[in-house]
Amino acid sequence: MTRILLLPSALAILACSAATSTPITDVAGTWGGDNAGMIVTGTDVHVHIGCTLGDATGPIRPDANGLFEVPATYNVDAYPVNRGITHPAIFTGRIVGETMTLTVTLTDTARVLGPVTLTFGKEPMMGPCPICRVPPSVRDRTLTGVLPHH
């Protein structure tokens, strides 16, 4: 009797894990969370955690398990007075469905921000610090007058 009950349970677990193990290949868009956000395009990644911010060259390409690692730069003194000091960093995380767990590690100081949980398509709920609405490559084009500044 126990074997009969275990078989359906095991099959249900396998079915659920198969449904969530589909490789994530396109993560472009806005990812939002509590006091954190990420804007991803095909060529840029822009992250805010609290009053800090950072950038990487995209795209993000998660592996079959949804794991990713992207070299980046990060500014932990961006607000209220941006001192312009950026640190080499690594953005690491995992995406399962429409949920991302993100950690930022400064490689020169070993400072770690996160992990934070972000949801695809959700507006970032920032505290007192603003979030940029466009990634850096688009901001750079504003200098030519092509797009309005954020």
C-alpha cells in the first residue's frame, strides 16, 4: 500500500520540477522588488539595490538551471551624493519562472549586496532612492538629443 501511495507522489514531484526547469533564455525587461530593481536589454543590465547602482554588458544568459553570472561595475555611494566611485563586481543569481534571486558582490572589497528577490514585469518599489528608468547605453544616447533624459 505504501508503494502505491509513493508512486503518485514521486510522479507529481517530477512533473512539477520538469515544469519549472525549462531553460530561461530571454530575461529582457524590468524586474522589480522591495527596494531593488533591474532593467535588462539585449546589450545592457542596470541594477539598483537600495541607494546603490551598477551596470553590466548584457545580455544575461542563464544556464539550464536558471543560474547566471555577469561581470559588472557597481557604485555603492550613488545617493544622495554620487561620488563617482565604481567597483568591479559580479551579478549572480537564479531565475525560476518569473522570479529572480540576485546578489551583487564587489570583487575588490568582498562587500555583498543581497540577495534580493525580483519579479519580472513588476515595478521596483524603491525607498527614498530613485531608480533610473533606462539603461546606460540609452542614457548615453541622450547626450545626442535622441531620447529624453530620465
